[in-house]
Amino acid sequence: MASLLGTDGLPIRDSGIWAKEKLHYLEHYLNIFFIGMRKKWPGKLYYIDLFSGPGRCHIRETGEEIDGSPLIALRFDFAKYFFFEMDPDCHKALDARIKTRAPNKNITLTQGDCNQGIGNIKPPASPALGLAFIDPTGISQISFETIQKLTLNRRIDLIINFPEGMGIRMNLHQYTGKETSALNTFIGTNRWQGRFQEALTSFPQACHEIAAEYLENLRSLGYQIVDGSQIPVMTNQNRLLYYLLFASKNPKGNEFWKKIGVINPHGQRKLFP
Ligand SMILES: C[S@@+](CC[C@H](N)C(=O)[O-])C[C@H]1O[C@@H](n2cnc3c(N)ncnc32)[C@H](O)[C@@H]1O
């Protein structure tokens, strides 16, 4: 990782303004989730961050330094936290920040590939309710098989950075065989390929179908995804970067998610929430 340092002297993640937007939605959701669930699930709520980063982000456009997803989650009182980070420098920085911010919390921080380490997550005794934030930088970083393993026989809500714009739409036309197979591993199936070959639709249409296939695959794991549950995150030129996609096995989770989409990070209420 580039060695940009934060005010605490540790590496921080250099990010575009959209990271602030994404983290706004995460924090907003955690607020609603916590208020709604803490009494019902005392000592049973847990948080998973599969792509934690170093814990702090530098926003290029504004020069601000803000908490990244793991440090935002530490503001809430989850019974257990499971953080994964592959990059050794990011891992070290996060480890140091956790020790300063939350020395007494029950945190398992793993350095390495979350796809390999997914089996090491040990939630509070059942019944427990988890929330996983899944924020890769590319489709090759997480397989659908990992999502299957993460969610099998568990009640766990998912917030997924689904890279329909950045990772898929911008690159689909130039995918090589290797990249196509990375996309299949990410989606979990390759039905989209058949449809794409049968009728050459537009790229936006193909991307839409790929996203729809991902949602279908999540549904096959017991997730209910309601229409309009995806929040688009755009660049400052108003181009789609990715969707934040929410999935829950319980309709209540979807209700919470719909609430967070109503007001955007600039405080503006959407016309058609
Ligand atoms: C988009 S950043 C995460 C940002 C963080 N969620 C935040 O909001 O501050 C993705 C991070 O995942 C890490 N990473 C990439 N592949 C990984 C993998 N397979 N397992 C765990 N971490 C990974 C990268 O080193 C990077 O720090």
C-alpha cells in the first residue's frame, strides 16, 4: 500500500469522495440496526468486515481524514468483531488503531485472504445475529463460495459493495477468458454468459443481467432482496461506481435498509425512495 500517513503516524487509505458516501451509509445502517436490535439480541450481535483496510481513509478531494469501516463499527457495542485484511501494512496499522480505540473489545483480526480464513469465524452461541460488510476493490477478491460458507446456517445480514459500474460495466467488453472466469467465481454461476452469447444485448443490459443473477444466487441461500434495496454510489462525474447491495434473511433488515436510502450523504431527501 502507498505509504500515506494519517495524523496518528500510521498508514491510511487514499480514497475518492465516494468512499465517504459508502461509509455514510454503513454508519447510518449500523445506527438503525443497533437501535432496532440491541434489546432483542443482548450479547448476540456480531460484526464481520472481510475487507477492513487500515482503519482510516484520506479523502482526496477534501483532504479530510475519516474512520474506515472497522473503526466505524467499533463505535457500536457488538459482542464480537471479526476483521480480515490481506495487506501486511494495512493489517499492522489496523491492529495498532484497534488497540488504541477499543483495547477491551472482543476482536479477532486476521491477516490474510478472507476466502481462506472464512472458516475461522466463531459467532456468539446461537441464536445470534451478524452483520457482514463486504467491501472488495475488485471482483477477483471474493468468491461466491465464500459468501455461501459465511452464511450457511447463520442469521447474518450482508452489505456488499457490488462493482456493477467500476468492476464490471467498464471492463466487460474487454474481458479475457481469465477475467470471465473470475467474474463467474464472483457471481457463483455462469448463466449470464449463455444469455450474453445468445442475444448480443447492450453492455448495460448485460451488466444488469449479471447483477440480477447475483441476486438470484443470494436468494438461493435464503436471502430476500427487495426491489430498490440497492444504493448506487457515483463518481463526482456522476458515473456509477458500484451499488451497495443489502441482503437479509429477514424482512426487518430490508425495512432498515430502505430507511437509509431515503436521505443521501448530502442530507438531501430522495424524491422516490
Ligand atoms: C476497499 S478496501 C477496504 C476499505 C474499508 N472497508 C474501509 O471502508 O475503510 C479493500 C481492502 O481489502 C484488502 N484485501 C484485498 N483482497 C483481500 C482479501 N482477499 N482478503 C482480505 N483483504 C483483502 C485490501 O488490502 C484493502 O485494504
